[in-house]
Amino acid sequence: MPPLAFELTSESGERVEAQAFRGDTTLLFLGFTQCHDVCPATMAHLDSILDELGEEARDDLRVLFVSVDPARDDAEALREYTANFGPEFVGLTGSKEELDALTRRYRVTYGYGEKDDGGRYTVSHPSAIFAFDRHGEAQLLIRQDDAREAVVSDLRRLLAKG
């Protein structure tokens, strides 16, 4: 996998590049705030793993939640969503072109379902989590069915790397 690279808009409304997260172990997860199953379960799972890793890990690890639904996920929606999990969780989004570049970079896809009569629609997105070391180099791909113990062990090793 290629190194962590992007230019997106943060939950504070500011433009941010991947380099801003150098020095921290970084997890990248793509989803959207109105997701009813995969996203909240994944985010809660990551939060509980951070609890297990301990306070020091929380200081050295960032979870980047990139919304692929910028039409509904503005800065305020992202801030409210990530606040449910803690300060280590950072919401990001971008234009279609920026999101397309990011998803092409990591060879994943996303898409939108047809709008219903109320204007609601579903969003398909990857469920995997990309893990990068402090230098932005890709190290792990964490999948939903990976054993918790293995994920905790892998993240401990990644956090211990200088």
C-alpha cells in the first residue's frame, strides 16, 4: 500500500494534509455519519481497543474517519460524530475529486444508492481500516473479522516502532 497522502477538509473546517499526522500512528477508516451498522460498530470497536492499549497509546494514535458522504457530512456533523469516541478521532471529508483520489490510492470504492421519496440514500464504503506508522508508511490492513487480540497485538507493535 502507498504511504498516507491526502488533502481534505477537517471537522474544524480547515484544509489538512496527511503530513499533519506524522509522528502519530494513524488509522484511516472511510465511512459516513449516517451509517447505521458498520461505521458506529467499527468506531466503537476502535475506541475499546484504544482503551485496552492504554492512555499512552491514546496520546500516540489518531483515528482518521473520512466521510465519503460530503453532501450530508459537513464539519459540524463530523465534529459531533467523532466527539462520541474521543479526541483521538478526527473527522475529515473532501470533494468528490479528493475522495476519488484517496479511494483510488488505496484501491477501494464507495458509491451512493438511489434516493428514496424522502431524499435519503445509502452509501457503500469499505469496512477495512488502514494502519500507518509514525512516518506515514502503510503497515497493516485491519479487517472486521480479524481477531481482537491480533489487532491489539499488531497495534502495540506498531506503536512501539520509532
